[in-house]
Amino acid sequence: MAETLLDVRGIDVFYGDFQALFGVSLRVDAGEVVAVIGANGAGKSTLLRSIAGLMHPRRGEIRLDGASITHSPAFEVVRRGVALVPEGRRLFPSLTVEENLLIGAQLKRPGPWTLGRVYDLFPALAERRRLPSTALSGGQQQMAAIGRALMSNPRLLLCDEISLGLAPIVVRDIYARIPRIVAEGLSLVIVEQDIVQALKAAGRAYCLQEGRVALQGATRELTRETISAAYFGI
């Protein structure tokens, strides 16, 4: 049986008085790719932000390698080996592509990911390393955001809406790199509205609906009908 890397246990998360997540539980094993799908406002990004330490549950627990990170600050969660690729990329516009990547290496965690390895994974970034990040296309910016996260040498990579605003051919190109990332020993949580791509990449999936887990299971066992019912709450 695979070792559990991340264990989210019944978390309730609030924005002020508004409750965004209701008793959400999720498990990610070592070397596993897990997809989290759902409509806009389902709570997907809130779940990732909570795992990354940017928000803290009011109830429930988040454990990494068996130790609680429920109330750990974000910098400590990164130090423990969790990296977030945020929705919208969030690159620093005043910095070059290479400077953006190097920011991810500030904690100097040991591991396989270096500038050379990132450039090997995404050759388009090597060609544009000296350019400002604003000179990149949307797809290249997404590659840079993933590369920056990999530079922290995480054990768990959290990807929030990889396909957002990108052409289908670009999305397929980025998803084609995921097996190489996983081969380095990483686990991934992929939050997506592009259900087809997410389910192709993942071994298991969770569907959120209005802040609750409406469906979970191995992707090979989920049918179009059960996914639609959970996604739309019908």
C-alpha cells in the first residue's frame, strides 16, 4: 500500500462569516496525481490555499507526512515541501524569466530541480530567460509559474487551474510534461475546470460542489453520468 503524503481531514474553512468548505477530506499518496474538479465557486482554490498555508481551517486537520500543518504559516509549509502554482500565474512583472524562477529556490531545499532541469522541461523558457516575464505568452507564463514552484524542490505540487485562459493545444503541451514531473518523485494535486485533461492526468479525483465533496474515486471508475451529477449537483 502506498504511503500517504497528504491527509486532509474534515476541514471547515471560512472567509469571515462565509463558510467556503464544509468537512472536506482528501488524501494524496506518495507519487500520486489527484484531480480536484468542480464548477466556479465550488471551493477548489480555497482547498489549495488551505493546504498551502495561505488560509487556516476553523475545524479539521491537514497532515503532511503524518505531522500537522493545519496552522503552519505558508513559508513553513513550503519549507516542508509543498509548493503552489497559483491561479493566474502571479509572476513578478519587473523581473526576468530567470529571476522569477530563482525566487522559487530561495529556501535551498535539496532535490533534483535546478535551472538546467527546468529549462530542459520547458525549453521555451531557456530561450527567453533574459526577457521580462511580461514578454511571455500565456502558456509560457504558466510554464514559468510551474518552473518557479519546482525550483523549491517540493514533494507535493499544488496546481490551480493550469488551463485557465490557454488554447487547447497549449494545455495539452503543458499536461504532456506531468509524467516527467511525477517521475522525479513528486505528488500532484491538480485543480481544474478542464475535466477531460484533469482526469486523464490523475489516478484519483474528487469533485467539489458548493464546498463539499460530492464525488471521489479512481478516475477509471468514474462515469460521465456520475461526474455530471456531482459537478452540477443534480
